[in-house]
Amino acid sequence: MTRRRRWAGRRWAALLAVVLAPLALTGCVQAASLSSDLVACQEGDDGTPANGVVLMAQSVPTAQFVPCLEGMPLGWHFADLDARSGSARFWLDSDRHGVHAIEVRLAESCDTSGASEIPSDRPEMRRLERVTQVSPGFVGRRYYLFDGGCITVVFSVSGEDRSEPLAVATQGLNAVPRDELRELVREESNGRLELDP
């Protein structure tokens, strides 16, 4: 068996476990303290999204986009993933700016009260922001609104240099279209499984 085929077999087994987990554990927490590969926008030789991204998509079946990480800036670390029926979130820790400094949430909708709309860096999404504290820490929320869902980036950054770490940390944040994930599940399962059964 070639290395590529062994890798594909392991990936298939992992994908099967992710796709079937919500059926067996509806309403339960799925958490894992693993590397940022769990929520990577592109993983492995073929550049497909990671299994944690598929799990988040299943948690919020209306969401047309699912958050993922393009990469981790120096000093930032993926901390955990929590996906349950109706919502999913993962968070990032920083060596210099604190534990749980950035949290990324996916939900069908979010409360944007007090937030101001600003030009979006993602053409498919509206962007709103609300800063609630600038000293001694930099605290607030960034919202990305789109059909069927909302990604909220909750930030609580400590230290003197507050806005730059937030910008650096969120540069690695991206979103995968649900249609791509749907195709991935079909392809990886040879048509036997669906993202949205």
C-alpha cells in the first residue's frame, strides 16, 4: 500500500468519525486539545479543510461559511475546540497577550447590539465591530454576518500593544464555503455520506 493511499485511508476513517459523531452524540460537547491542524483551512497534501471544520459545519447546519485557520502567527497557539448542536467555537492563546485572548464562534445568528458596521474584508459578509474596553486591556467583538450564520471573533488582549496582536491573530482567520465542505464529504466517502443528512 502506498504512503498516499494509507494517508487517504486514515483521512477517510477520521472523516467518517466526524460525520457520524453528531448522530451519536447530539447535544453533547465535542472538545479536543489538539494542534491548529484541527481547524485548518487546508490540511494535508490535497489541501482540503480539516475534520474540525466539518464538525463545526455540522453544528450549525444553516451556516453558509465555516471559520478556519490559515496559519498561526508566532507566539499564538490553538487552545481548544468546542462544538455542540447549534454552535461551535475555538480559541487561541498568546504567549504575550494572555490565555483565551481570541475566541472564534459560529452560530446561526448573533446579537450585534452596539456594534458599528465597517467596510468588510470579506465581500460575501457584512462586518461589524464593538470595542468595549481599550485600557488596561483591549476587549471587544468583531462580527461577520452572512446567509444562515454569523462568525464572532471575541478578543480580550492584554499588554501595552493591543491592536496589533489582534490584527496579527485574525489575519490567519478565514472561512470555508459550506458548498466546498459538502463536496469534500461526498468525495472522501465516495458518495456514501452527506455533510447535511
